[in-house]
Amino acid sequence: MQKNKPRVSVIIINYNGLNFLPRLLDSLYRQTIESYEIIVVDSGSKDESVEYLRKEHKKLKVTCYPNNGYAFACNRGAEAASGKYLVFLNIDM
């Protein structure tokens, strides 16, 4: 991930996704675009996914909100994004 303003903001909506996040993030880290950021918007998860992200993926932006629906989470991710292009992903991609 690049420290300057990224060209692409990848926004992942998470709800209890601990079983999916390692594989998804590994796949994203292997892609070839150099200018990107990853934002994870958690929607009130009850599993250990937020703790996992904060411990194992410290360079990610992780935001937490109550579960107010998918559109709410997407909007919070868009607000946190700084890229020119926004890509929204579910945890099971």
C-alpha cells in the first residue's frame, strides 16, 4: 500500500467475517495495483474479526459501527476513503 493519496480505495464490509478475511486480504495484497488503500467497515461483529484486523493488519483502516445495514456501512467506507475510485467488497469474495 502506498502512503500518498491512493488511486483506489478498497472498502470491505465486514460482519463476523473472521473465517473469510485472511484469504480475502491475502488475495488483495497479491494484486498488481500499487496505489491503493484498504478500508474495513465493521458492522457490529460478535466474532474476533476486528481484533484480528487490528493485530495482524495494522496498516488497514478499520472503522466500527453498529449494524445499520449494508448501505450504511458502504457510506461510512466511502466517507473514510481517499482514493479516486471506490471498490466495495463483501468478505466472501
